[in-house]
Amino acid sequence: MRYNVSVSDLACEQYDKFLDYIYYTLLNPLAADSLMQDFDTTINILEEHAESFGYCKSERLRKQGFHKIHFRQHRYLFVYRIKKDSVIVEGMYRELQDYENSIG
């Protein structure tokens, strides 16, 4: 099944903050470009295989239908929901971040 993937305003803001930090604070445009490519790759994977990835560990988030997918080359992940033929990326987090407690 092919899914239509959309990225929430929150996830876009998080993505922009990560890129800004890498580009302007760390002064590493190559790393920022690499993260952008990995972001796009992860979106493409969700378009084809969103149902293949597990739910979040938190029972509260599982009950709300939240899944997660880790980026292939970077220590980031998406938290997303599936609604019929759509995937909504609700947030983008660093792997070590306590994302489960920051999601309402």
C-alpha cells in the first residue's frame, strides 16, 4: 500500500531547529545536507512501509496509535500515526530525547 505522508507543523519546526543547529552552531553544512537526505529517505520509506514499523514503547502512546521509525544514518526518529491511506509525522526527535513524555 502507498501512503500519503504529511509532516505536522511541530515536526517541521523540530526539523528546522535541528538543521539550524547543525548548520549555524556547529558550522557543518555537509552534516546538515546529510540529515536532509536522510529525512527525505525516511519519508520515502514511510510512503511504502509505514505499517511495518512498531508502535512507541509507551502504552499511552500505543493506545493513541503512535508509531516510530528511526532514520537510517542519523540518530533521529519520527513519531507518526496512520489514518487510512495517510501517514502524519507528528514529531521528529533525537533518539536519546524523552519524546514519549513530551507528546501530549
